[in-house]
Amino acid sequence: MTEGAAGEGRLTRRDWWALLSLSLGSFAVVAAEFVPVGILPELSEELRVSVGTAGLCVLVPGLVAGVSAPPLVAWLASWDRRHLVLALGLLLLASSLIAALTTSFPVLLAARALVGLSLGGFWAVVPSLGFRMAPPGSGPVATSVILAGISVGTVVGLPAGQYLGEEFGWRAAFWATASLALVSLVVQSALVPHVEPVTSLRFRDLAGVLRSRLARVGYAATVLVVTGQFAASTFVSPFLMGPGELDSSALTGLLTAYGVCGFVGTLVAGRLLGRHPVSTTVTAMACLALAIGVLPVVARWNGAVAAAMAFWGLLWGVMPLCLQTWIIRAWPQAPEAASAVLVSVLQVSIAGGALVGGVAVDHLGLAVDFTVGAALVLAGAAYTSASSRGTGVGG
């Protein structure tokens, strides 16, 4: 199975195992990126830095990923994709081992930068392998399997890191991500097939992606939707513990339900996108805006909040696959170049969303922040709908 697996239009058992091994890799990458969120107090105390400074452990991987994804794809264009996936897995393993062993905060930040390199390379290359490894017509389903690891990592990674940090110390969380990276590496070495690069990429090929009007629409929509999503989601915990007076256990339950529904959304999206890519994407964006915007309205009714959170998780689970599929279809001649640019746009938008949300919360309040986030996502839906007319994209 190298290019399109036998071509009968259906995923074989071997295809499924290979895709699941890549999904395990996406789980490992997400867990490694966000595990410091739950252990910042313990980490900052032992390494003698402020909690704010310790927060750089969360910020650095995203920034490095955003900057490094395009050049990594260009520099490593000639690599067999199996070898590249395994190399990125080794980098992830090394970063977690260094983080678990170090007693120096600067060394820890260097280890987190390695996570960013692995993160940038992984998200630039691996999602497009769903289209490369699957038979014609099965690309969205295959990619949804790979991306499902994101939701699993969200559900398991944060609470598991927090639990390990409280019970066994913050280093245990990094030992856990190292173990996960090792298991992922072993499984992928057994199951991921050889996949040759489509073409040799150059830096000008990355800029060439922007010649596609459809790609430009996808990137602009990504900025609006992801900025709006993270303007709201960054502050969801203080918001939920405010008007409804939820305790920490109820909050954990809501966030877990959010992640589980996101996992379901990712799997469902694969089949819908194969038939109706544009209408699925626009509808998902509009419903995502509704889910975010309704929360301030129903904030005092815990049952309604739970339903809104589940709906939000379901819709956000759909969104990464919508954006990834849109971009790959917009520039099929160099899908990894298109994905690399998408990684950069995503990471900048995540940071921008947190910034927009912070300003809104400080000056206007939590409820208005969610309204701002919903408005940005809705603008993304309207822009995508209007701009896709006349592009020749069906569905």
C-alpha cells in the first residue's frame, strides 16, 4: 500500500491499521503539546520560575510549529514519508525524555522547542497521507481517522497530565508522554507503509499555494474560525464556573463530554465531506458559531450548558477535517505544501484567538468574549459560503 491501496475504492484491513497507527501518533503529539497545562504549578515551584514564565512551555511548541512547518516540508521533501513519520516520532520521544530528566528551565524550553518541530512536521505531512494512502474517494474518511487522535488527546491528555502531576510529580507526566511516543513509534514502524513524496518541494512552491483562490478562501476562513474558537475556548473554564456556579468535578465532566463529542464529530465528518464538502463545511461553521454564542444566554441553566458544550465539542471536532480537506482539494498538486501553510495559519490563529479573548475578557467581560468568538466564526461561515461560489467546488 503506497499510493491508493489497490484502488477498489474501499479501505482494506491493512489500510485501517496503518491509519490507526497514525491516529495514535496524532494522540501522542497532542498529549505532548498540552501536558504542561495541568502541571504548571508543580513545574514552576521545582524549577523556581513564576507560573507565568512556566507557561512558556505551552506557548513555545505552538510558535515553533507555526514557524517551522513550511521550511521542514521543503527541506525534507525527498524523504520517504514512512521514514519522516518515524523521525518525527523519535524527535517527540527525545523531547519528552529531556523534559523528564532536566533540572534546568532553559533546557526544558529547548525540549519544548523540539516538540514544536515534531508538531509542525507532523501536522504538515501526516494529514495529507490520508489522501495518499487511501483509495480514490476514501481520502476524507482516512484523514478523519488520523485526526481522531486529536480529540482523544484532548479528552485524555489534560486530565491525565494533571493527575500524574498531583500524584507522582510533574516529571511523571513527561515520562508518560515519552512512553506514549515510544509505543506510537513501535506501532508505526510495524504498520506505516512506504509512501514516496509526490514531488520535490521548493520554498517557492509554498508561496505558490496562495495562487489558488480556493486555497486563499480556506486560509482566510481558518483565521476567522480558529481565532473565534480560541477566543472563547481559552476562557471556557472561568466562564463555566461563573454564572452556573459549577464545581471542579462538574467542569471536568463537561470538558470530557466536549472532547468525546469532538471525537465523534471527527469520525462523522469524514463521510459527510466525501459527499458534500462545501455545504458540510459552511453548515459546521454556522452551527459552531451558534454553539459558542448560545452559551452566555443559557449560562444559568446547567442542563442547557451541558447540551451546548456537547454540541460545541461535536462541531469543533468536525472543523479540523473540514479545513484540512478544503486545503488539500484546493491545491492537490502539492498537498503537503498546502498543509504546511495551513499549520502556520492555524498556530498564528490559535495565538491570535487567545489574545483577542484576553482583551475582550479584560475590557468587556466573559459573556461578551463568547459573543465576539461566535461573531468571528459566523463571519468565517458567511465568507466561506460567499467566496466558494464560482470556484467550481461541488457540494
